[in-house]
Amino acid sequence: MRNVPVVATLALAAAGCVDPDLRRGDEALAHGRYVEAIGFYEQARARLPEDPSPTRGINGAHRAHAAALLAEGRCAEAREHLEVAETLGPPVLVDHQELARCLDDTKAPAEARAAQLTRLLGLGDRRASLLRALAALEFELGREPDAVGHLQLLEQRSALTVDERRRLVDALLRLDRAQDAWPHIDEVVRADPFDAPLRLKRAELLEAGGRAREAGEAYRALAADFPRNPLVHLRLAEFLRRQGDEAAALAALAEADRLRGAAPPPERKFRPLQPSRR
């Protein structure tokens, strides 16, 4: 070695001098012995606090262990390993997507599934399937403001279904956000003109908003489209009465009564009074 330059000598020494615990950790990890691998990496880290390799090894071993547990449907245990890994490095999106899939496959409680999907959302996952699933879970959990927010975000990425719009309308109206509901009401009515309850609600909102002429047109269109629906004629009668058109209101009410089978009370016939003897 006398003729070998000093720098080359040091390089050769470094190449052949891999820490034994790191080497054992790598070997254990390669054979799926995750706990053993973590132990070896921990020992290396204790001796080599400035070397990032042991920390990377621990992180990788916890993630690999989590993946194996997820494949077995052991979601809670896998989450624990991912939490440890994230104290050593940034969260990995695919790990959390697999955890969400595990929770779904094992029918975990809605709260746990919603929390995991929310975590994915925070990590930047904006898939339409995720937003749909999360909105449905938030509705199930009674968290309507959150569900509405997820559906509104979904609408920016994908067309809402008619049923999703119906659910969004119902939630917005319960949250006293009728102005936000209007575009969705109109979309649902266009897609399903036979949705009589929603069309009645639309007419009611038009009247409440001071648009009496449009409300009248909406009620009359309903009576024409649903001639055998007594509720439609009853609501038309109530509207006409509020507008001061008593004759038209009575006609609409009579039609509602006829459809409901409500006949006027029979005329009572009284026996003639006997003449007084006094």
C-alpha cells in the first residue's frame, strides 16, 4: 500500500467499512423481519447519531411493516407504524391511500374512515372518488356543513349526480343557505321534471323571495303536470288565497278535495216541528 495515494486509501477503506448493524438491518428488512431490522438500525443510530442512514432504515422498516399489516387487514396496527415513520420522515401519500382502503375493506367505523379520508385530503389527494366517499360519510355522521363543502369541491372536479345535487339542496336549505341551493335546484328540476316535492319547494322559495309572479307560474305548471296530485292543487289554493284570489283558490281547493275523495258533508234533513198545543 506504500505507493497508493492517501485519498485513494481512505476511499477503499470507506467502501469496505459498512456499519455491521446497518448491514444486518438491511438483510433483516430484505427478508421481511421488520422488528429485527428496526432493532439493528436503532443500534446503528445510537452509535452513529450524525449518519442519516440508520434513520432512513428505521423509517423504511416501519413503512414496510405497515404495508405487510395492511395486506392482512390489520389497519390499526399499521397506522401505529406509519405514525412512527412520520416522526422520521414526511408522510407518503400511497401509504395513507392503502390505509384508507384497508379501513374501507374491513368496514371500520364511519368516524375512522372519515378521519383517514380527511387526512388524504390534507395530503393533497383530490380524487373525485375520495370526495364522494368523504361527503357520504360526513352526511352519515350528521356533519352537513363538512359534507356540503366536500360536494362543492367535488363539483369543481367532476359533474355531480342528480342524487348528489338533491342531497346538497336538502342540506343547504336546512343550513338556511337557500341562495346557494338555487343553481342545484334548477339543475335537478331540469334533470328530473317529475320531482314534484322539489318543484313545490322551488315555488315556495320563489314566493318567499318576493317573486310572486314566477311562483304563480310554477304552481300552475305543477297543477298542469300533476293533475291527479291533491297536494299540488292544495298548495296552489293556499298560494292563490295568499295572493287574494279567493275564487281561484276555492276552485283549486275543490279540485284537491275531489282528488282526495273528500265529499262535502251531507245535507242534514230535520223532521218538521209539531205545532204547539199552546
